[in-house]
Amino acid sequence: MLAEKELVAALQTDGSRDEAFRQLVTQYKERLYWQIRNMVLNHDDADDVLQNTFIKVYRNIDSFRGNSKLHTWMYRIAANEAITFLNKKAKRNNISIENLKSEAVRKLETDVYFDGDAFQRHFQKAIATLPERQQLIFTMKYFSEHTFEELSEILETSVGGLKSSYHIAVKKITEFVKNNEIK
Amino acid sequence: MSKKKHIPKFEVPQDYFSNFEDQLFARLEEEQFPATPGFRIPNGYFDGVESKIIKKVLADKKHKTIPLFQRNYTKYAVAIAACLVIAISIYNRNDISEQTINNIQLSKIDSYIDDGNLEMDLYELTHYLNDLGDLDLNLNDATISNTAIEEYLMEHAEGDFWMDIGVD
């Protein structure tokens, strides 16, 4: 496996691009998949977004300037692709993004690729009530286990701002879980 | 003889103590949350997805349309045209004539876009804007900086924007 700097150089060179890209996919597919999955909930949607993400990375690799780390840039693309996907899906179905997310959580009950219990479903319901950006911050911190410093680079937001948003999200989720019956 | 009190000269981040309680209680609340989201994946998914992605990327490369114009300046002209479309929608102008915009052959750009040759997405467009540097577009009395356009793109990238420039 190439170190990130060499990988970027190989990706930006015609002769070595395709092989370097294969390495990139091998290295990052799982981390990106789970980040996306935690945002879109459904496996098929996550699969689509993951592919879109890598295609976007391939198409835009020449314009990657190295102002951030490569994996930071990729996480950012993945987050944007997931949000774009959800917005488009909501628009196609003529519903709000909030209703789309509620529907996605409701479908977990019969989803063959969800083997969580009622409390885990309830937890997803709570997350779905958060504003979009707060959901993103919460899921990336809690499930993907990014540090606040990493998140700060990915989301281009201050560490202080992220911590504040995250802790508010935790409070809201706790309140939701306490005040709503598990169904 | 009295003992000198040793006070260590440590410092703490700003607002550390005022934020400490919030952070501590948030951590305690998190202890009640499920450790995993409960998602699973089809057997062999990660083995298969890699070849799917590579296939798609290579197919994408093969079907990339040969541009009408070989020189890179066309992409900049298209970027400028897209910015003008946004500017028009911001300032509610529908009657642009070629006399008001110098040196941009709009009909050629329109044909280029209509023929599906504009495979540019938000990232590519904003990168072209970065390449243009500090370009201020003057639309009669209105001046729009490329920073304002970039922010507008970031906020309104979906829906109308994509329909306006014919990108799927």
C-alpha cells in the first residue's frame, strides 16, 4: 500500500492512475461505506452513494490540491453525495427530507439488512429528528468514531463548534428516547 | 519558617471549566446509547463492490464525450455561462442579449451543453471558479464575485440549478 502522498501522485499521473485508484478503493471502501450507511440507513442506497462517491473522486482527482488530506477530502465527498442523494430522493417522491428519513427509519423494521433490536430502531428515530447538519456531526462522531479534530478538517468547522453541536445532539437524543415510547 | 506554596503554571483551554460539565454529562448519557447501529451487509459485499466500482469508472472513462473544442478555455467559458445563468436567476433577468456580454459565444456554449458535452458537477465547477481567480462579473450595475457564486452554488446545487444547465 502506498503512503497517501505517493498515492495522490500516482492518482494524478496518467500511467499509474488506474492501479492507484484500485488501491484507493481497496483501502477506503469499508470506511466510506459505513459513513454513508449511517446517513442513508438503507444498504442499496448506501451502495449507490458509495459508487457515486468513488466515481466523483476519480473524476476530480486532478483538481485535488492537497490542501487537506486525501482521506479527509474523500469523507467530505461521501457526506455531500449522501446528502445530495437523499435530497434528490425526497424530491423525486415529492416529500420533505424529514419525511423521507422517517420513512427510512420505519422501513428498518422489515429490512433484511438490519438486525438491530427495537431500541436500536428507536435510537435511529431519535437521530432522524435532529437537524441535517447535526445528524451528520453526530453519526460521524458517534458511529464512525472520528475525533473532533478529524471532523473539523472534514466538515471545515471549528472543533468548538462541533463539540457544541455534538453535545446538543446527545441531549436531544436522550430527551427523545426518554419521552417517547419504544415501539 | 513557612513553606513556599508551589503553584504549577499550567493553563487550560478557554471555557474549559464552563464546558466541562456539559461534556461530562453528554459522555454519561452516551453510555446509555446502543454501541452499534444494527446494520449488516450482504455476504461478500465488499469483495464484489470493488470490481463494480472499477467497471463503472472505466466505463465512465470510455464514454466520455470528445469535446467540440480541444482547448481548455471552453470549460472556463461554460463555467462563466453557468455563473451567468445563476446571476440571471438571482437578479431575475431574462433578456440577455449577446451585446451585453462581450467575447462569449452563447449559442456555441448552448449547443455544447445541449449536446450533453457538459459533464461537470459541483466540484468541477467550483474548481474552475477557483482557477479563474478573483473574477468579478459585471452584469450592468450588478457585480457578483466568484465567492458569492460559489456560496450560491453550494447552497442551491440541487434542483433548479442542475435543471438550468441541463446536467442530470
